[in-house]
Amino acid sequence: MKLFDVYPLMPVDIVKAENCKLWDENGTEYFDFYGGHAVISVGHSHPFYVGKIKNQLDKIGFYSNSVINKLQEELAEKLGKISEYEDYNLFLCNSGAEANENALKIASFISGKKKFITFKNSFHGRTSAAVAATDDPSIVAPVNETSNFIFCEWNNVEEFEKLFFENIQDLAGVIIEGIQGIGGIQIPSQELMSKISELCVENSVFFISDEIQSGYARSGKFFAHQYFNVKPDIITTAKGMANGFPIGGVLVSSKIPAKHKMLGTTFGGNHLACAAAIAVLEIISNENLVEESLQKGKYLVQKLNEIPRVKEIRGKGLLIGIDFEIPASQVSKILREEFKIFVGSASNPLTMRLLPPLTISYPEMDYLISSLQSVLNSI
């Protein structure tokens, strides 16, 4: 049997990682400014994180959600405190797409309605409703096609308000990324976020903030929507949540009632996943990584702005998009092959994403800057 060929693969076999560095099977060292797609939040193989998982595995790795798991309660308590959402409730699952599926399902269950407003260039996942809410027809199979998702132009407040009231009779919710990730690190306007919050509150429509990529200190706030002084009814999270161990979460306002059999999962919130997620929260807190992300991001943007051939820079914290006048893949390839640096791509072929571990060092950021300058000078 061979692998089902659905990923365009870089010709590198990574076999070891530590903090912000990677090594291939030949012992070649790489710098990680990709973070496995913003997943590595507290650095590869962090000793505290590794120790937590090893200790938990010696006790129990998995058992059913039909019994009490005190680790889930500990995770919910710690997440509520650090995110300032202590009055919310937590549902645990396995991935970002699954978190968004459950968020959409909750909104539809409670409202009794089925339509959602989403946004152009959005990415919410590859499963049923999540992929229907994603603005990429190439990954939407016929079975996922539906008229239940209405796409609004990004940061077009006038169009949003128009679509909102045109569909109000069937509108269950509005879903928006705290900062668009694959869309190229696009930041919502204060006006748009305020209008979403205002109209959702006034009309009993659910406001869902997708923080799968932009959450967990990535943006310099715990959740990116916290830049806009809004409080969504439902918040989804996943990528940075357990530093690579599969887990997802849905933070649900206490105003939303739960009932048995409303949601469910076999593997979600298992003992090992919770141990990994608790370790991440403790590291973020102990190492002050929310503030570190903010300050390192400012430094990186300042240095990037000094590079003449960079066309535009967007981002918050260590969630940064860089636009070039040439294909970003051309730049990324040279960075990887000649300077041994991994970076991320975006739906716009001219955009590169920087998503390093929050523990990236200033000398490592300086190395990226000098390498990028060399690449652009050589093209």
C-alpha cells in the first residue's frame, strides 16, 4: 500500500526537533518559521511538555468520555482563566475542523435556523459544514455544496449589514476568523467586528470566532478577537492548543444551554490530549508567551519593513503575512534550500506566512531577516 497522494510534499524528511530547530535524516539543521502551520506554540520538544505527556502515559492515555476525566476539568479551568473566559463552558474534540463543525451545530441547534454568514478568503476546515463555510471551491465536493453559507466581502461593513438583514429569518450565526490565516493574514476592521457583535446581540444571532490559527497567544493576545473589544458567543481553537498533539476546543457562552447527546466524540479530550494541552497553558503562563509573542512580532515587523523589496506586511504578534511582487514560493524555495528556513504559504501566491514557535529567539529572527534580504537581492 502507498500513501493517498493529497499533499504536495517538500523533499525533506524531518526526524528530530528542538525548540525552533528541525533536523532531517541527514542531520541537516533547519530553522522553523512555519511551526507546522502555527501548531507549534511552545517550541518543539519542550522538556516540561514532554515530561507531562510521559508522566500521563505511565498512568492512562485514553478512556471513554462516558466516565469522569478530571484532566478535562483542569484544562477548562486553566483555559478559562488565561483567556479571560471563565464564565464559558468547554467542549473538547480532535481538530480545528471538528471544533468549527460543533460550533456551527450548536448555533443551529439552539436557534433552530440553518444559515450562516461567512467571509471571502476564509478557511474553516475540510469537513462537511466547515468546508462549506470555506471560500475555496476547489476543496468543496458536491456532497458539501449547500446554500446555507453566505459569503461576504472581507471588511465590507455595508455588504455585511445588507446580507445580515436579507437572511435574518434563517440566520443562525456569523463565523469569522480572528485573523484570516490561509487567506494571507488579513486583519478584520474594528468597524466590521463591532458591527458583527452589535447585530448578533440585537437579533439573537450567534457570533462565532474561529481562533483555530489565530488563538493561543499567536497574535499577541490570547485570542485575536480580543483586539476588538468584542465577546463572541462561541470560540473555536485547535492548532496551538497542544503543541502538535491532536485536540480541538469549543468555548461556549454560559447563556447557551447544553443537553445530553447534543455533541459527542470518541477521542476528544482524552487523558493524553488533556495532559498535553494543560502543559501548553502552563508554559504560556510561566514563560509569559502572550507578551513575548506581541513584542517579538513587533520586532520582526520592524525589521521586515527595512527590506526594500517587501511589498506589504500584515499581522499581529507572531502571525505575519508578507507580500512580494514575485511568487512567494520562489522566495520560500531558496530560503529552504540555501538558508535552511521553513516558512508558510497562503492562498495568494504572492504571500508568505511566518508562524514560528512563540519561543523563537531574537538571533533566530535576525537570521531570517538577513537571509530574506539575501534571497530578494539575488532574484
